[in-house]
Amino acid sequence: MSISHAPPGSSQTDISPKLGFGTPASIDVVPLHPASSRRTRVPRWLRRTAGPVLLLFLWQLLSATGVLTADVLASPGRIAQVASDMVADGSLPSAMGTSLQRVAAGLALGTLVGTGLALVSGLFRVGEDLVDAPVQMLRTVPFVGLIPLFIIWFGIGEAPKVAIITLGVTFPLYLNVYAGIRGVDAQLIEAGESLGLSRWGLVRHVVLPGALPGALTGLRYSLGIAWLALVFAEQVNADSGIGFLMVQARDFLRTDVIVVCLIVYAFLGLFADFVVRSLERLLLQWRPTFTGR
């Protein structure tokens, strides 16, 4: 093999091995650069905000050109002004506080009921035989259809509203916690038994940590359904809350107020989901997951 040196200042190296036919082969050595260094990466926060910003721009454009009239859908500028006025006069913060109290009460009760039933059904075969079938039957009944019964049973105060939210929260939590308990690897149970763990020790150190990811997933689903249930609950004989503002706005054909209330619902739900995701990162540090590329 003969190596011919390139002239000074040249970036090309000629490596000329003698081939079978006596013809030298010239190989150009080109410096390699990672693809990621050649590609300009857009910040993730910019990518995530680009869609909503473009949507708002299109919305404002359609409103300014008259394609969207105010009686159909108010413009973003008008909605921002109305939201500022509602915050200034205190009506929106007061409604948000009332709605948050209802969701918190319903979520707490639903979490206790759903998790308790899932533990009984998931840890004990007798509990599964007694609990699972009735729960599976009840969860197929639309909770909105039970509103008339709740009004008859609990009156028209806060109790039926909290009961509707509790019912909406219970079933997603039950299903996910139950599935998480029954999805624990049997080899982990055998390993715990071989280490001398008691039944309660197995539940505490093996079963419950293994079921925690499913429980947090169920909590995220439950929070979404809690806000959905709140919308229905606050439009039935309510005299306060975000849903009450929406009912009043509907009667006066105020699309701007309705959109403000819907945006508040959306941001409250987004904030609740952010809290649960933060809990997942805190409580599930031991579980490596794929975060995307």
C-alpha cells in the first residue's frame, strides 16, 4: 500500500492502495459532523406556543374582517377586555373559588371511594367477587342521567353538585388502581415472599408501589372528568360558580362571557394536570421512561 501525501494547505488525503488491476483507489477524507450540530433546533417552548398563537391570530383576523360576527363568536380582543372587567369587579375570582371548592370536595370523596373499592377488589378475591360486578354495572350508567335522582335525594344545594363530581371521579380511579394492582409482576411477589415479607409487607413494599403509576394515570383521567362533571353540575339550579356565569351569559346571548368561562375551565384543567404530572415526576423517579426524541 502506498500513501501519497497531499500538497501543503490541501484538505485532501490520498490513500492509494494497490488494487488487483494495479489501479490506485483515491479516498477523500471528509470531516464528519453530527447531524444534530448541523440542524438548528427550535426551542421546545416556542414550538408549543406557536400553534395557539397562530390560532389566536387567525381568530382575530376573521373577526376583524367580519367573517366571525360578535353574535356568533366574540373577538379575542373583546374577550380579553371582558375577562379584565370580570376580574376587576370580582365576579370571576368569586366564581372560580366556588367551582374549585366543589371540585376539591368531589375529587377528595371520589378518590377515597374509588381507591378504597379498588384496594378491596384488587387485593382480595372475595372483594373482587363482591365489588367488581356492581362497579362495572354502575360505571356504564351516564352520571349526567343521575342528576334528577340526586336532586330528589339531596335537594338543590351543594350536595348534588358534589355527588355528581364524586361519581365522575370514582370510576376512572377504580379501574386504573385495580388494573395497577393486578398488573404487578408475580415474580416480584415471589421475590418478596422469599425475603420473608408478610402479607402487609408485600402490599406496602411491592403491590402499592407497583400500582402507583396506574393510580396517577387514573387521577389524571379523574381530574378531566371532574371538570366535565362540574360543567353539568353548575348548570343545574346553581346560583354561583363558573357554570352559573355561563347560564346567565347564555340567557343574554353574551358569547364573550361564555368563552371567558370556557377558557377558565380549560386553564384550571391544565393546571390540575400539571400538578399531577409533577407528582408523577416526584413519586416515580425510580421508573425510567421514554420522553420522546
